Amino acid sequence: MIRKLIESKRIYALVLFTYLAISLIMFWNVTAGITHVVPGSEDAFQSLWNLWWVPYSVFTLHQSPYHTSLLYYPIGSNLISQTMTPLSGILTAPLQLISLAFTYNFLFFASFALGGLFMFMLAFYLTKNNYASFIAGLIFAFSPMHIAHAYSQLQWGIIEFIPLYILCFILMVRTKERKYALLSGLSFVLLTFMGDIEQGIIIVLFTILSLIVLLFIDRKEILDKKTYINVGILIASILIIGSPFFAAMLPYLNSGAIGQANQLSDVAHNMLYSDTILSYLLPSYYNGIFHGISKTYYNQSYGLTYNGAQYNPNPTEKTAYLGYSILFLVIIGLYYGYKKDKLKTNYYWIIIGVLFFLLSLGPYIQLANSPTPIPSLYMLYRDIPLFNLAREPGRFDVIVTVCLAIFAAMGFDHLEKNNRSKNAFILAILFSGLILIEYNGMPLSHAFANSLVGGTSIPKAYYEIGKIQGNFSTLVLPALPDPYTTSFLYPSMATYYQTATHKPLIGGYTTRVNSSQELSLENVPLVVSASYLQSGSGLVFPYPILENYTNLTMLWLSLYNTRFVSVIRNAYSVQQQEQLLSYLVNTFGNESYQDQNTTVFTVSSTEEQHALNSTLAYTVGSWIPGFDMCSSPYVCNQTLSNMWWGNNVRGMMIYTPKSSAFRLNLTAMNYLYSSPLYVYLGNSEAGVFNVTAQPENYSIVLNLTAGFNPVAFYQQNNSSINFGLQNITISKIRNSTR
């Protein structure tokens, strides 16, 4: 018995080392820079911040990691929907002394080594064949789906505990031993909090479907007192072991947070994040050998055309290649299972694999980049509360990969035994080689290799800012996503730089952004102007209010207690850099720090004080610029294009240092017909304009109090677009008395 235990441990150690060696060689671009580069870009920088934030919040700030005041200052951010990997951050805290990049990469490589090992253990339990089990581990660990996510999303790279849970769950059901119920609970907590909550949701669904399927296949095995007890132990162990995390989450779990987590969960985005039939059959975009070929079908395999709209290709979520050498083994396994009348014992894996395959196809089955009218199983799933928080159907193929690996192992086992092969080792090497060619994640060109990793060096200025005593915030430009690609790369980099300053950041990058967080950024004209500059539209703030927006920027920076504004210059062209830096020098004076890619300015308290002594106004709410509206179905012309549009209640805020009477002047019009436009100051009606379908000038006197005064515009008509405003000015009425 002891001898067998020692022997199994030696085999496990050898298997673990082999998978680790393969991953270190395959991802040489990560291995070569293991302490200073990470696989991925914008999401990788967010994950680096997550790894730092969790131990910092728990051990230094002594607070829940599910809320932070360091991002989107001053309102902070609810991180309940954040791709947090909290347990990963806590367990790897000592490794962060080397570097955050090394910590990230340790988890990256561990996911391949442990993922292979745990899949090996599951397959060995079913086949009792070491070589077959090794192939199963290879299939799961180096599946194109895993490589694609590991190259961009840490939380879905750490999937190694999924086969461990499945093994413990199967052992719990079959042996009735309570220790496996406990181990299943532990595995669930590991996959949910080392990895991602979505993994937990998928495994809950897997467990429910498994019990239902087993109930039909072998009712006696499920309708058993010991099974009921073990399921109870499983649930209890999850709640007890995971209680520190559940307790930390509960205060921030509310309807608003759930709604925020459900962003981009419409049918169109569900399908964008779904697998297609084509993506199951064609080599992955991340395959170094076939990368050149995969680019030829990039749009067809990874893109989406739906209701006339085209969505950018998403290779991470749509990668699902099965591999033809693996399919050959699967067919062998099914054939010999049928021939030897053992297919009944495999029904469970067949049904589970098919169910999750259908879920992975999203709401409607897609052959390529256009959906068919045929609904898939996910159409039912997406309406289940809480479960539908897993809004990327393509991720369900992680269970498909487990089933695929199991049947491939069975196929190899049957192939070896049927041929009475004495060269099982050579046969295993042959299939392993074929699998690694088909699943290869090794970039063969330096250009492709460099495109898959990002450098993690932090400019020295941010460390110097971190040494400065006092409570103040920083602003890093650009703070909004790229207007063309909607990429959050630079806000994500700014979030990562915050690990050096430990100071609150205006903006940042979180998994889900709500309207309040967006508004906290868009209140600052400089942030919006920098975004327009990035899009090529110039350094403009094209809002309907005419005034000095530099003063408004300084007001908000004063209210946000901002001391430093920095620029990531690579985000802009050389000409755009010159324009932005020239404006910032005129606003803040000469730069405080500059290196190859970073320029930092110190915010002047004198300018802030000047802003606080000025009367300023800014828009509030979802105003629609006419040039955006004109790209929609509305009948449009130059007049409508220059207006800013709203319906029902739209507002503005006026700040004044002293109470006085002011005159509000504006140009207004209705979209199609005449209608009264009511103006409210606070909760009181201040006047009414009889607005027509032609632009006309209007004026009204407002008695403002010192501080912030909300002004609202309201029409009774409920159409989507009612009134447009332009050329809003606010001027003090001289010699006014209150």
C-alpha cells in the first residue's frame, strides 16, 4: 500500500514537471521576461492591480477588498463584479516581493502544470492508464480555449481546479465517502476565488445537471441517503470554507451591483462572446504555427454581424478549436465503447458534453460570424436570475474540453489495448506531438511574441509621488477608453501605476463601469478633451455651454483634491502630444517630470483658487450630441447636428462663489414640433420657453445661491428625443440685490 502511494506520488511529480516544462518552453516569450512582462494587455494590467489590491486592502487597510476608494475617486468603486481572483492575491502575497509580474506569471504557469495534473488524475481514475491520462491532461491544460484566456485574462487562465472538483464530485457520488464531499467543497472555493466567480456559476450548473443526468442513468446511485448527506456536506463546506469571501462580498451585493454585472448581457454581446461551429473546427488565432492562416479567417471565425451591425472580432472568447487528432481518439473511444457495449457507462459524459456544447454556442447557433435563426440552449439559460451573470457563453466550453479529454483518454486506452501495443510510450509521444502541434501556443516570430505580452515597468515619477505625504489624488491621461477601439489599455495602465503611488486615481479600469463613475470623469473637461484629441477631433470640449473650460477643469481638480496630472504620451500621435502638452504647460506651468513616455504636471493651487472664485456651469445627465444622433435613424441636418439633445429631464449644474442673480441665455429648438420647455432651479419652476421646431434664442433670470445650483429642463412629451439646446451662457446681472 505504502509502495503504491510512493509510486503514485512519483508519477504525479513527473507529470507535473513535464507539463510545467512544456509550458515554460511553449510560452518562451513570457519565460524570457518572467519578472517584468506579462501575457496580455489591458486586462493583464487590471489583474496586476487586483493581485496587489487584495492583500493591501486586507492586511494594510483592514477592509473588504470588494470596495475601493483608490479608483474613480472620489466616489470609489464597488468591486463585487470585478474579476478579482482574491485568493490568488492573498496566497501569492510573498511572491510580490519579487515583482507583481513574477507573481502573475507564477499563476500563469501553475495553471498549465496543475491543470494538466488534475486532469491526469481524473482521467486515470476512469481509465487506469498513465499514458492515456497524460494525453487527457495535455488536452485540458493546453487547450486553445485555455491558451486564449491565459494570454489575456488571468481569472480565466486559472482553471486548474475545475477537473479537480469534477474528480472529487464523481468520487463523492460513486464511493459515498464524506471526505470527497469536503474535497469537492474545497475545490469549489479554490476555483471560484483563485479563479473567477463565473467559474463557480458554471460549476454549480454542472453539479445540478450532473445530478439530474445521473438520476436518469442510475437512479439508485442518486436516490440514496448517503448521497443526500454528501450533497449537504458539499454545500456546507463551500459556505464554511468560503465564508471569509462571502462575508466580504455581502455588504456590496445589491441590485445595483447585479445590474452593473449584467452589462453587455444583451443577445448581441452574448453572441459576440459565443463559440461558433467554425471556431470549433479551425486552428486558434493564438497558434504560432497556424497564426498566418488563422488571420485569413479572423473576421469570419471571431467576428459578429447581427441586425446589420458589425462587432469587432473577439478571438479570446470565441476560441474553441477541438483538434483533429483529438477527435480521432474521441471517435475511437466512442466506437470501442459501443462495440464492447460499454457506451452506457459513458452516457453521462456524452450528455454533459453535449449540453455544455450547446450552451457555448450562445442564444442562436452561429456557423461563422452570422447567427442562424436556430435558438440554442443558452437562450433558456440567459433568463435564469444570477446564473445569467455568466454572460460569455463561449466559456462553457471549459466543460466540453474536460469531456473531450476524457473520451480521448478512453480512445487511446482502447487503441493501445486493442492493438496490444508494446510501444505504448512511442504511441503516446506520437499523439502528444500531434496535439501540441494542433494546440500550439508558441509564437514563432518575435513580432507575434511581442504582441502577446506587455511590459510592466512603472515610470519613476509614480514612485516619487508615492513618497509624498498627504491625501491627494492623481489624474492620468487618457482617462477614457480609446474612442475608436473602446480599448481600456491606457486607463488599465494608469490603474496598475497606482500600485506605486498608493494615491487615489481619478478614473481607472474596473470590470464593469457604472454611470456615476463615468460622470465623475466626464465632469472634467480636460478628460473629455484628451479623449477627443485621441480620436483625431482636436483638443475640444464640444458641450453646449460656452465658457472657459480651463476654469471648469481647475474647479473639478480642486474638488477632487488632485495634485498631479500625468500623460501617457504613447496614446497620442506626435502632433497630438505637442498640442496636449502645450495646453498643459499653459495651464499648469512647466512639467515636473518627464521620461521617454511619461510627462507629469503639478496642479497649481493658485489656479484652483481662481476657479473657485469663478462662476461655472456644466451639463448633467445623458445629453446626446447632434453629431452622434445624426449617425442614428433620425432625419438630420446641420442645424440639428450642432444641437445637444435630450428628452424629459436633462440638466446642468451652475457653481457660483457668491449668491447673486444671473441671466441664462440659450438657443433651443424641438425636434419636430412646438412644445413648452420648463426650466427648474432646484425643485422650483423658474420659467417656461415656448420652443418651436426652429432654433430660437431664449433668456431667463435665475437667483443662484453660493455653491452648486441644479438647473433642469423638462418637457411633458415622452418621445426618445424632444429638445435641443446650444450656446448656453450664464452672466451675472450687475448691481443685483437679493
